[in-house]
Amino acid sequence: MPVYALAAPLVPPSGFSQPLPHTASGGCVTLPAPYTDPLTLRSKYEGSDSARATLNPDAELAFRNATKPIVEFERGISEMVWRYKKSGDPQTLTCLLAGFSAWANAGALLSRQTSHTGRAMRKWALATLASSWLELKFMPGALLQDQQATERWLGQLAERVVQEWDGLPLKKTNNHSYWAAWAVMATAVALDRRDLFAWSIKEYRIAAGQIAADGTLPNEQKRGARALDYHNYALQPLVMIASFARANNQDVMAENNGALARLAGYVLREDDTHLTWLEPWCAMTACSDVTLSRLQAHRPLQDRRLGGNLTVLYQR
């Protein structure tokens, strides 16, 4: 047996398994039919130059129309997870499990007919679905018997993501790879898969090695007018990976001479708007009073692809 098969079970940061007071009502969300079409999606930057910083309105509309059922499924699942966390309503859990099972049994999102944008959409969706599933798995009192089909499906999605994003040359390793690594990390913990955990850590180390002395990422710098937005977007999954690694006694913050702190510092200096990542960051590090004030001013911070309400999950 591989060494990792004998290791302690993988766990999320402690906030993911803390029960919430049942102060709200549950309720089901109507979910779309499983998405089984090819993932040959158009890019919203179609026709742009090498910076890929100019939106193509027609392509963006086509992308949003094509991905509407996927996004609605993500949102519906995430919404029901949090309704269940806040209510304990058994009917909400029944609807959740039925939704997962329907997409799992249909083999949704597993098409091998893809475009770059389709492969990106697959790992974004997995980030939501795997983080939602692990919250159910680690929620005290949630009864998830006979869910082999759902867990097999999530594992298949993660394996497909690994195949699609593994071994890319550095010049093509950017925020997409980091989001793939986060989606796989969330799956690893949800399914207790050390092989997936190890792949996510490998990808994190590649990312850390790309962070320059000034905290910038060369492949995000190429995005021209959107460079700062993409530095922020690249930072989010990396902070989540570091948080989950630490929960499993693996500290990756020191990689490349504290590279993640350099990237976080750069983003904090330049961007005062998209601060979702600050919740896990300040739970791991000693944030200054100024940074904590900025964090407080933006609460609650939420992102379905990072686990939902991060203020609740990482509350100090």
C-alpha cells in the first residue's frame, strides 16, 4: 500500500465542521437537468489579442447561455447546503442528495469533447460541488448513506481535471491551474483521497515558484488592463489550498521564501475591492489592524466556489 493510504483521514479547516445554530428555514431549490452536452464552450475573450483583456460581447453571451444550467446547479447546490446548515431541515438534505445523484447518475460534466473554456468550466463547477459535498460530509448529524454514485462521480470529475491541467509548461500555468488545484483539493478532502491531495500540493508549489520577488505573477502580468484582477483571482484558490494543507499538518506558506505572502501583499496594496480571500488568510496569519479593519468592512465575504460564506467558516 502507498504510504498515504496509512495516513490520518484528510480534514478541512475546523470551521467547516462546526455546527451552526438552526435559526433559519430550510427549503429546496429547483435544479436544472444534468448537463451532458459537450464542453466545447466559447471564450468571452474570443478574438482578443495575446493579453486576452478585451471582452467579445457575442461570445460572452454565448458562453453565459451555454453554461446557464451548470451555474444554476452550482448556485442551487451551494444555496441548499447553507440552508441546511442553518436549519437542519431534512427535506432540504433530501433535495440536495437527489440533485447530486441526478447529475452523478447522468455522468454530467464528464464529456471528453472540450475547449479550453469548457475545461475551465469543469474545474470551476467542481470547486463548488466538491466544497459543498465536503461541507455535508463534515457537518455534524448529516446522514449521507448510500452516496457511492455521487462520490464516484466527484472522483471522476477530479481525475478528469487532473488529466487536463497536469504537466502544463510554465508559460501556460496560470490562475486556471490554481483553480484546478483548489477544486481537486476540495475533492481530495471530501473523498479522503491522498493521491488527489498530493497533486494539489504539487500544483501549489509550482504556483509558489512563479511568484516574483515583488509579489507579481508573470502570466497574470500579461493580461494588460486586467492584470490586477487576475492576480486577485489567482490568489483566491492558492490561499484556500494553503488553508486546507495546514489543516492536514502540511505548511506550504514557506514555499519559495514565503511567496504566498508576497502575492497577498501585492494584491492588498493594489486592490481594495475583492477581498474574499482575506477570511482564510487572516485565519492563518497575523493580519495587521489595518487589514483586519478592511476585512471587517467587507463582511460577510462569500464565494460559492470557495465554500460559501467564508466569514462563517473562518470566523475568528
